[in-house]
Amino acid sequence: LINDNLIEEVLNQANIEYDINVCELSKEEIYKLAHILKNLEFSVSGYKDEDSGQITCGGVDTDEINPSTMESKKIKNLYIIGEIMDVDGDCGGYNLQWAFSSAYSCAMSIIKKEN
């Protein structure tokens, strides 16, 4: 379930051998992996040129999100915006517009909730 480019680093951080079978992991190792995955931080080291840009489909089902606030219907105070949602459009800025619009909608609902 974890990208091949990432799993080796995660296992290294957890001090778990790369060739171990999942069924051989101890409860402590599973908790350690979960902690590492939930707390991963990344630094952007560069980007590809615009010809390499692409759109992928999939993500959190829109039926699981309140469209007025962008809050998850399953997990209170979890807000889901942009490309993490199962929303995609043609190339040409539609996906960027969705990311900006959903973020704005989310931010406004959080501000309203806090006031």
C-alpha cells in the first residue's frame, strides 16, 4: 500500500528489515510504522517542467464531504480539499481552480466556526 520509493525509507526509520513479511511484524513494529507514516515530513527539492504535469483520478469520495464546509462527514474537524478529493477536470487550470476554490470554501467555514 506504500509507494516503492517511500517504503524503504520508512522501514529504515523504523529499523525494520526490508525483506520481512507483514505477518512477521510485532505489534510494536506496526505501531512504530503507523507513527512514522502519520508524522512524515517532506521537503520539496525541486520540480519537473510543465510538460511533465499530469492529472490523476481518485481520492476521497465527494459524498463523504460536506460541500458547504469541506469537512469530512466521517471525521469531525477533518477538512478535505483540492486534489485529495475525487474531483478532476480537463487540463488547463480546472484542477487548480478546484484546489483554490475548495480551500477558500474550507477556510471561510473554519473562520465562521471559530467566530
